[in-house]
Amino acid sequence: MTVPQYPDKHEASALITPGVSREYHEDGDGGTELPSSVVVTFQPHLFDHVVSERATEEIAVSDFFDLHRLGDRPDVGVVGDFGIGAPSTAMVVERLVAHGVDRFCIAGIAGCLQSDVGMGEPVVCTRALRDEGVSHHYVEPGRWTAAAETTIQRCETAAEDAGLAVHRGPTWTTSAVYRETVPEIERYAEEGIVTVDMEAAALFAVAEYRDVEAGALFTVSDYLGPDEWDPRFDATDEHLRDLFDVATAALS
């Protein structure tokens, strides 16, 4: 069995498009110009911190996610409060592309498969192993989807300018958090995959299909070794805030 199951799906047009959905829901003011770039967040504490500390302006676009323009960088927005995972990420990005946004960057946490990545050291994602379902409905079968090279370079430069040690490499995107098995972890670590996340492959596939740019920045939330799991989620708040600053600088 392959995904998608319908043959030649990639050559066909969709019945429901983001533009049609936007018209039906009449979301937001059609005259409001959105930021050209948006940082995608998944952790509520990061989104709430940004909204409260960066003098943001709320932009009414949809009732299932929140979008704000940064007061100090009006060309950059932040989106959040829509949950986690590939399907919701794809829907949010589709709607924002329909409103004219053309550059995206994830700023989020990820599990780490490599012990040499320290806490607080940003990981610039180069490509994503497609172990979720969404990406397969957007682009032809393949093992990887890739971040935009320009966004990768801008993220690396922004992190270095902030004085942070930067790591670069692929991520493993999966929708089954509680089915990350030991053989998979061992194999992907040996291949040099740095992180495991739930959204990057979908974001990159949507961006490729819609001809926009996308990247992803991660900070370590936990370490996955073949013999043990080492969670560090309670130490991510400050690192996420630093990561968000890197993402906004890269997109600005």
C-alpha cells in the first residue's frame, strides 16, 4: 500500500481550495495586509510570551488559529494556538499563503537523536524524513522534503549573529509520538538525522507545492537514545525565546 492510495493524485486539482474556504468563512478583513513572513509556533507558553512582550497587533484571519504582527518587526508575524501536528500545520499555512504570506519558519521543540547537541543550541533543519501522512498528498513520492536553502542560510546567519552554537541537519517527522521505536531511533541516529518532530515534512511539502519558502528551527526538548529517554521539557522556555528571536531575525 502506498500513500496516497489514489493513483496519479498529484496531477489532479482539489475541489476545496484555501481561497474558497477563506471566502466561505469570511475570515478577517480582506483589506488587511498580512506580514510577508510568519513564525510558526506550537508551544502556548512561547506564543503567550511573544504576544505579551513584543507589542503585537492581532490580525483577524481565522477562528481556529491566532495571528499577530510583531510591533518591532511589522514585516513578521507569529501564528499559534492551533495545536500540534502535520495536518493542523498544513491547514494554517495554506490559509496564510492564500492571504499572501510567502515565507515561514517553525520555532519549536524537538527530540534529539545526537548527544553532541547541547541544550539551547539551535538546530537548523535542512530536510525532513517523511514519516507522516500530509506531505505525500502534496508532492510526489520520496523519502525527503527540504527546507528552502535561502531560509536555511538566513537562520544559520541569525543564530551565529546571536552568538549561539549552531547545528545543521535533517529531522525525522512522525505523527506517532508513542511509536518511535528503538530500531528506528538507532537507524536514524546512525544516518545523521539530528531531531524528531511532528510538523516539518508537512510544512516543507506545502511550501514546495505553493511555491513559497519555508524553514524550521528547533531547540532540544528531550534526548532519545537506544537505551533510555532523557526528557528536558521543563528547561526549554528560555531556549525557545532565544530561538524565536533567531527566527524573526532570519525572516525580517
